[in-house]
Amino acid sequence: MRFVKARDYDDMSRKAANIISAQVIVKPNCVLGLATGSTPIGAYKCLTHWYEKGDLDFSQVSSVNLDEYRGLTHDNPQSYYYFMNDNLFSHVNIDIAKTHVPDGTIEDAEEACRQYDETIKATGGVDLQLLGLGHNGHIGFNEPDSVFAKGTHCVNLAQSTIDANARFFASREEVPTQAYTMGIQTIMQAKKILVVVNGEGKADIVEKAFFGPVTPQVPASILQLHQDVTIVGDEAAFSKIASRI
């Protein structure tokens, strides 16, 4: 594991975007595994800015997203399909046909997950997977469990995750309680993994995930076993591990 220290959120975003842009430059037809949520937005803004300057070309890039809320349509502002278009895809020259997000509108959960696993397989594999880190250690929507999930699956979201996402919805009642998510095994098959984390509120889980035991109760702890993981975090997020990195 490689830890990259950043001063603050903006610095974290730039450093993470540098890693993503390097992947695109070195392999123009790479497959990017992308994440949603508030943490990667700054990195997406950096990538957009560099594209607008003519420094990046996404025309050959393919992407697969980690997850999607079950039941939300693509035009729902809180869907992750909408999020990706709003924060990245509509601002760069990526081919939308080569971008993939789980289809939350498929009612048959088993079929939805099967289709997404086939989509990921068809890309040839993820070159760089971007991850955020949930307060309970979830990556994607892989919540704490008794086992590490393998492929794409439908998950009942933990109350802590629902609470964390409630700020994005008009009312708590509107927050979906289920999601389709890429499995832990699929995430671990990515050639490289990039984790972005910021804020004092993530300091405890950073310590548990990357310096504690590997356990499905802390899903992100499995990343300790991957051969190429970079964690980019600000001073607050790294505050409890500063002496060890």
C-alpha cells in the first residue's frame, strides 16, 4: 500500500486526478472503474479542467461504475447515472456508449447483477479502480457482512449508509434502502486501486481498514491484500496513522 499525503480536500483531489490522468495518458484505451459520492467530485473537476485545456483525451476510455441505487431511473438527479453525467461524462469527450453504470430500473435483482457482471467482463478488466471509503468501511455499497461478496449483487444498505446519504434527498423517506453494487472480488481484480478519503470523520475507519485485521466486518480491509493500492488522503483523514506512513 502506498499512502499519499495531501494538505486538504483540494490537494487530495489534484493528487488523485494526477494518478487517473496518468493512467489515461499511458493507456488511452484504458478501463476506469469510477466512484460516486462527494469525495471524488473534486478529482472529476480537475480532470474536466485538464481536458478543457487540451491535456487529456478520453475518446478511447471505457468506464464501469461501482454501484447504483435500486429503483432510481437515469433521469433522477440522485441516481449515480445522473451523477456521472453531471460531474464528468458530459464535460469530457468520453464515448457515452462505453460508460457503464448498473441499471437500477431492472426489477429482477438477479438479472440486473448478471447483466452487469457480463458488462464488466466484456470490457476486458478494470485498469484503475477509484474508491471512496464509507464511515463503516464499505467500498462501493459492500456493507459490513460475515463474508466478502464476490460479484455484483443487490445489497440492503446499512442504516449508517442511509443516514450518510440522506443529505442528498429532500426527505429521509426518499433515500433508497437497496442498491446494486460491484462485488469485492470484482474490485480486487482491478489492476490498480486508488482510494480517496478526506476529513476528520474518516480518521477512525482509515486506521481500522488499513492497519486493522482483514475482515468482512470492515470491507475495505481486504484492500490490504491487493498488490497495487494507493490511498490519497488529507491530513485530517490520516491523523491517526500519521506516524505509520
